[in-house]
Amino acid sequence: MAKVKCALIGSGNIGTDLIYKLKRSDVLEPVWMVGIDPASEGLARARDMGLKTTAEGVDGLAPHVAADGVQIAFDATSAYVHAENSRKLNALGVMMVDLTPAAIGPLCVPPVNLRQHTAKLEMNVNMISCAGQATIPIVYAVSRIQPVDYAEIVASLASKSVGPGTRANLDEFTYTTSNAICVVGGARTGKALAIINPAEPPMIMRNTIYCLTDDEPDAARIGESIRAMIGEVQKYVPGYKLVNGPIFDGKRVAVFLEVAGLGDYLPRYAGNLDIMTAAATRTAEMFAEEILSGAIRPQATEAA
Amino acid sequence: MSEHYVLNGRKIVLHDMTLRDGMHAKREQISVDQMVAIATALDDAGVPLLQVTHGAGLGGNSLQHGRALHSNEDYISAVASRMKQARVSVLLIPGLGTMKELQSAYDCGARAVHCATHCTEADTAPQHIAYARKLGMDTAGFLMMAHLNSPKGIAEQGKLMESYGANVVYVTDSAGYMLPEDVKARVGALRDALKPETEIGFHGHHNLGLAIANSQTAIEFGATRIDASLAGLGAGAGNAPLEVFAAVCDRMGIVTGADLFKLMDAAEDLVLPMMDHLVRVDRSSLTLGFAGVYSTFLLHAKRAAERFGVPARDILVELGRKKMIGGQEDMIEDTAMTMAKERGLAVEEQATG
């Protein structure tokens, strides 16, 4: 069966983990990895896994897009360079799945709103952040039952699973995730907290979600909604697990989750890496299915 | 009378924590009027720096860390506008607080900042430290839970913070776990590694009754900034009690510039009467110091103990075993629930009362 050809931009943890995910896909095929450092381990690993590579950034990929039939690109670089990467590749008709906190395209959390985006043929969708992917489904699961005035999420990440890009730009993570809690999660206001824990052996990613509902929470319906949502996320992240809760304290709903990864590139503790790459892969697959069926055809867009 | 003490004549800078770390001990419920009264007394007593924010710093107002009576901006503005000589500082923990909040604090009159990271994660603060320096703030890199990194590791992390622009690097004994020997090794390693003009600070907690002795040791090995709070008001068994520390400094001939009797009066007349519980070494705070647990976890663990029926001491020991660090307050409730289930206790979905 034909597959949609993909390029990975950024040769760090996320880009490398994506190679594993895409290689398992029925509809996606990773063909290029783009880096900026010829000596990077990530590029060497990609070559070993059969991908073409360039250390010249997106400009090194652009001349090959048409000949190699690249239709989808995943950007795992940084918020600062994403806009330029997206502009260049959109102009060549390549759809962008953005894994940086740049968030220039619509925000996507697969079990919440992916179908809306595929229906509209977005040329750039943003995956928010690992914490956003892990927690926003739960915020939405509460807000679809009754109005949520405020949602707050706390993500604890193993130090070894957090790359230099995220570390140096924690504020972008905070802003993007806080905003998405409202825009996608449906809370009126939102706040995101991140903690990086260096414990050995590394701790599995943990997420806590607090929601403040306008009225007394309907415990039975909210519990049912949350459990159903966890089932949806488990379809693409099997290690997504409820540890405690939901518990109710006045208008506060609290849910305590653990996210174990598949252990593709980084070990299983790095659920943060996995949920991001798995969500991006699922997103790209939905687009790819539409492309392969002929329902949508990515078009070159004029540079904005 | 102090001529024969080795630290005689040494000059240090006192940094008051009553109105920041003390917020933890007050469950973030200090009023603006109380803050102004205490800050004014500290200013009058000659304390040059005093920290004013939510206990968890900028961005701290949250369900995770509790909601303060007022916004950080309200507290900072009210205090800063009334200071004659003292400068107001803030706490900023990247991942919780942001540069936008730092700018806002600066606009309200804050002129110094503790940029805090866990003791192995200094590289989460480069933007914030650089931003603070750009604003012209006195900028400290604040390495929390410093007992969880080796002296060599602390020196490496301190050098990173220095490279981002920090003009002070702190050894922060968040768990009140360190012994004077531990302080000596870490402060000494920093002093050897950092530029001569980069100052070293020490922030102690009194969970093992050692905050004063540890602060003195820090000075002996090169620290010039010491955090302390009136009557020790702070997380766990509190910080180094400022008035006690000032008295010890006087005896040793260490120059602080502060008026000891005024500090004593402020501690006794202003801070002691507003304590919700006596801040002291008790069974739970001693457990923090003994097990190396983040001091702020104390009151959260007591609340979880009440709700889920697992003793606070057991919860704290388990948190220490799981190597939970500052900021993971959600894991206290989570751990208490898991322990309750393991012990066959019923975990009620709904809180009562």
C-alpha cells in the first residue's frame, strides 16, 4: 500500500523517537531527517535507519521535496525557528506537524479535536506540549460535562527525558500549554506547571489535573467521562494510566495520571516524549489517510 | 570581646525570608497590612534585603501551592513603596513563574531575585537569570535541595548559573538535612569554582536545629549572603531565626549592619503573635530534616494525613524514598491515597467537612 512520505526536522530526542513511530505506521514513511550539526548523533542514527539526512537545515531539504514526494513534515526544533521552517515547506506544499511551542497553527489534541482539523485541511497543526497532550484530554472530559472556570495541570518529568531545547525555553512551554488548556480543553482560565525531577532510577512521567467547576461537580458523570477519555488516549499511548482519582473537594476535581512510554528511543519513563510523538503520528496518520484516499490534497501556499 | 573569633570583622548581607518562606507557614494567608508592618520593622532595623511573594514565588498562586490572600503585585507594591533603605526581592522558580511575572514584579518595585532550580537543573533558568540581569536586578541562582547533589556537582551547577549572569549563587538546604560538614564541602567547592566577584549565599532550614550553625559554617567557607527569617517563620521547622542569627553574628564580630534589639522586638511583637502553629522542630518537621524531604511538604502532608488517614510522618518518609522534589506537592495527595489503598483504608471520593 502506498504511504505518505515524511520529513523529520530536528535530530534530538523527539525527532529520533518519531522515526520509530513512523516506521510502524501503515500510512506514513519517514524518508528525510533534517539537522544543523553534521556531527549530530541523531543524524547518524537516522542514516543507520535508512533515512536521507542533511545538516543544512530546511534549506538542505527543500530541493529534494518534490523529487522525493515529501508531503508531511514534523518540526521538532524550537519555537524560534519553526515559523521560518513552516513558511518554506508550506510554500512547497508540505503540511507541517509542529511539535515546538510555536503554535502558529491550530492546536491539536487528537481525541479532542483532530477530526475538525482534518476536515479543514490545515497546512500547519501544533501539538502544544507533552504536558498538554497528557492533560488536556482530561480537562476536556470535565468541561464537556459542566463548565470549568479554571484548570491547572502539573507535569513531573524525568530529568533525562527533557532535552536542551525545552530546558532553555521553559516559559514558552508554560505559555503555550496554559493557553491550550483554555482553547482546546475548554476551561475559562488555565495554568500549567512543570517540574523536572532527576531521581534515579528516573521517575515515570506524572500528571495531575485540577479543575474548578462553576457548580458542584457531578461526580458520577465526570468520572464516567474521564474514564472514557482515558480509553481514547490509550488507543495511541497504551501506557496512559489513571493512578488516583478523580477525587472531589468542593468544586475541585483532581485526577492523578501516569504516562509510561513505549520505550522506542528513550526508556519507558519518558512518557512525555512518547505522548508527544504518538499524538503527532496519530495526527499525521489522519491527514495521510485523507491524502491517500484523495479526499484532500496539500497545496503549496503563498508565503505569508 | 570578639577579637579572638576567626570571623571577626567579616561583612555579610542578611536577606530576610519572613514574608516569602514565612508564607508557607501561614498557608499563604499573610495580609498586606501584616506584610507592611513587618517589612517596615525590618527596614528600620537595617536589614538590606527582604523577600516578598507567595511562598512558591512568582506564579505561585495556584491550586498546587495554595492561593494567597493577595496577588504578588499587591504585596510587592505595598511593601516596596514604603522602604527607606531595604530592597525588595522575589522568588522565581522556572516552570512555575515566568519572565512576564518577573517584569511585573520589577514594575512593582522588586530589585532582587532568587532564580531557583532544583540543584541539578540549573539549565532551566538561563532565560530568567539573563532577563533579571537585563533589568539590573541583584540576581541569585538558588540551588534547591542542595543535599541531593555532590559538592562537585553543586560547583558545576553554580558555574552554569554564573555563566547565565547570576551575581550570587546559593546553597539551599530546602530539606534542612545538611550538617555543617555538608555545608562546608558545598560552599567551599563553589568558592573554588566561581569568579571571586560572584558571591555565595546560604539558605538554611531548621529541621535538625542546625540552621544557625550551618549559616556560620557557610560564612566561614566564603558565603556572604545569609537567608533568615524573624522567629524562624518559614517552611518546615522554619528558616534560620534572624534575630538569633544576628545575635550570634554580634558575638562573633560578624558585621551585619542590623540592629539586634529591633529584630528581637519585631520577632516577638509582630511575628510570634501571627503564627498559626508554633514553628519549631516537632515530629513532622524533624522527619523532613531526617529523611531529606522538601520543607514545604510539611503542611500539605498534615492535610493529606487528616483526609486519608495515613500518618504525616509515613507520607513524608515515602516522599523522601520516592525522591520527590520541590514543586511536586500534588504527589503528596497522590502518595497518601496510594498508601491508604495499600493499607486497606477506604479512600472517599468526596472530601467531607
